[in-house]
Amino acid sequence: MYETTLLVGTLLSMAVFFVFMRSRCFSVFHPLLIYSAFHFLVFVIRPIFGVIYGYQQIYQAYGFTPDERVRTIACAVAHLGYLSFAFFSLRAGSEPMVFRQDAVSDEERRRLGKYFVIVAVICGGLGAYSLMGFYVANDRYFEGMVLDRATGISVNTVRNGYALDAQLMLISVVAACAWLGRFRLAALLPAMAFMVFRAGTGGRGPFVSAAVACLLLYLYDRRRRVPALRGIAAIAAAALAFQTVGVDRGQSLRYVMGFGGAPVASTASRAVSQPLETMDLANMEFLEYLVYVVPEKSGTYDYFLVNLQVFTEPIPRVWWPGKPIGAPIKLYSLFDYGYPIGMTQSLPGVGWTELGWAGVVIWCGLIGYVLGWIYTSFVRSDQSTLKTLSYMALMSSMIVGFRDGLLLTFIKQNGMFQLPLLVWFMIARAAGVPRLADMRLQILQHVRHLRATMGDAVLPAAANPDETGSRVDPREQALPLAVRRRRAALAARQTPVG
């Protein structure tokens, strides 16, 4: 029964992805492609490996053994979540990706780039201090963390959580540095340094997010909707690095760099016994545990009460000694039925714990719709420098967001990802850097003035090609579409034949 459900779900998910691939909105910039990569890796490919190799490590560690019914329901939940996300994200995000870069947007980026060094000093400096403190201390950094055995949540009793999370600001900073430097080697060095040092801490998500952010900006800069073969090879290399770091938690890299750790040979015993059998990708086993507990053993669903943690989490525990651990209202504890330490619930898993089958459709559909709406808003916008960076940072944060599935994770990740861009925006406004829309309006007014004084005199062509490959004057591009069509038709009639 489980194998049949897995096969049917896989074929159905493949059919949905094929429809998406044939649609006009298919591109790496669409949130559905990122969720598809997550879904097929953890809920399609890995479960097939699990059937072939008979995965048991997670079951033994968590102290539960799911029967075929539980595994079948979990498999169906995962694929229902994908269908719900796909349907609503495509409903809200049906626009084809367009690239609006021209000479005006390049000029805006150049003007903003003058003030990026201030952002790099402020946010980059704080982020680097946080990362180096975490990297040098390594395991000792968590000496002030106390594990609450009732919830499995580690509580920070000494340090400020914001100081630890400050290193996430580096993701936006290094990605912006690479884009402003047009992805030359010198511009990529900060991103490389961040990924190496972050990998040395054993953390996988942030350095993958940094790689994804740089990749998306590179494709955007080159006006490519999908990566070429070299880009696919880079993605494969990042996946391999993710797996390698996940095996020994960065100890081999720290040893090579001379910051302690164990050599590769001594960490071989940590390697997983079967391909892909690692907790980093074990969302299917985690989902099975959720189905195993909720609602039969817990006696209730959560009814979306976990989202109340969004209001309590921002307050540091040192300011609120009695701060609730986890969500302020809990109807059950997963640790009453096993030991799911380190579990990430995933998007469909959260939906199941909130309201069962209906919760999967509601939660996955809601997140898909919101991200689809954000995608459409970005495509239809003027795609200014900060809007583009903000959107790419958001998409790169989905790597962790989809895996955790919680609203709190989406907000916490993006809070730090977007903070350097907010600082940059405030500095630009204080320095009087005009917005892209204002720059376009100024050019339009200038063009109209020239038309009024010079008639139909031909203006010089711009150096930047538009998205179709032809060369277009940005001042012409700023004119209303109807005016440009009439001018093109007039020029065609005046062109001599033969």
C-alpha cells in the first residue's frame, strides 16, 4: 500500500511539475520551482531510497516504528501539500518573468553602490563579528543553552539570540557585493569566505542560502530564466558540499583550516550508513512521526496556535525571565510520545498538525498564494536595485523556510536577510538618491521637453539592449506604450523598400 501511494504521488507530482514547466511563468525565480526542488528531494527521491535501502536510523533515534498506515498517510500528506502549494502559487503567480534592467536601472544601481560600503561596514561588520565568535567558540558557544526536555527546545540563558542571528545579515551583504561587482572574482570573494566559514561551523542552511542568492542574482543579471549547464553543475557542487558538511558538522573543514576539529579519517565513523540517510533530509520520517502522534495520540490538533510564538519570540529571554518556551499556548507535546530531537516539521507537516487534511490544504495553499503574489508584485514592479535584492533574498530564505514550515522561521530568517537592505534604503533616502521611478519620470519629462523644442529629431541610441536583444533608448522606453507603437509604425512606413 505504501509503495503504491508513493508511486501514485510521485507520478502526480511529476505531472504537476510538467504543467508548471510548460507554463509561461516557469523560471528559477518562481517560488514553485524552489518548493519543487525541496519536495522532490525529500518527499520523492529520498523515500524511494528509503524503500530500497530500508532506512531505520531515524526510527531508532526517535523511539517509534510507524506502521504501513501511518507511512501511507504521511506520503499522501506530502504530495497533497505539493499540489496545494502548486495550485495556489500558480493562481497568484501566473505572470511570465520579465527583466526590466536598462540604462536607467544601471545608473540607479551605480548611485546606490556609492553608499554600499557604509552598509557593509555596519551590517557586514556586525555579521562578521557574530560569525567569527560562533566559529572560534564552536561547541563552547552553546554552553549557555539549556535543553528543555518537555519540548526539546534549547533555551538561551546567557547570550542574546540576536547576536547569534546577526551573521545571517551577511547573506544579503555578500550577495549584493557580488551583484554590484558584476560577479568578478574579487566581488565573489566575500561570498566564498562566508560560505567557507559558515560551513566550518557545521551549519548548512545559511551557506546554501548565500549560494542560492548569488545564483539568482547572476541569472537575473544575465537575463536567464533557467541556469545553463555550468549553473546546474554549480548547484550539484553545492548539494555535494551540503551533504559533506552534514556528515561531520564541519569538523574536517575546521581541521584543514587549522581551527581544531578532527581529520577526515577520524570522522568517518559519523558517516551515515546508507545514501541520503541523514537528518538534514529526513523530513519524510519527521512527517511520519507527526502523523503517528497527531491527532490519535495527542487527542487534538494545534489549530494554528503555534503561530502565536511570532509575538513572544522577539522579546529576549534576559528581558523576560518567565518567557514561554516555544509557543505560548500548547495543546500537546511531541516529546510525550518519543524523542524527536532536531526535528523540522516541513510545510505539509505543520499543516497536518494544525488541522489534519484541511490544515495541509490551508497552510500549503496559503504560503503558496502569498509567495505567488509576492512574485507577481516583483515582476510587475520597476525591479529597482533594492527590490530585486529583497526578492532574491526572500527566495533564498525559502531553502530553510520550506524545511521548517513554521511562520516564525519565515519571519526570523527574512528579518535578518532584509535588515541590511533596510539600512541601505534609509541611507540612500538620507543622501538624496532618487528612486528608480523618479529617475524614469525625470527622463520622460526631459524627452518631452526635447520633443517640444526639437520636433522629431532623432535621439542617440542607448548602449543597453532590452530583453528582446534590440537596442532601445531608455528615454524611448520611458514613453507610454501607445506612443512607442505609433512611432514604430511611422518609422516603418517611412523606411524605403528595396
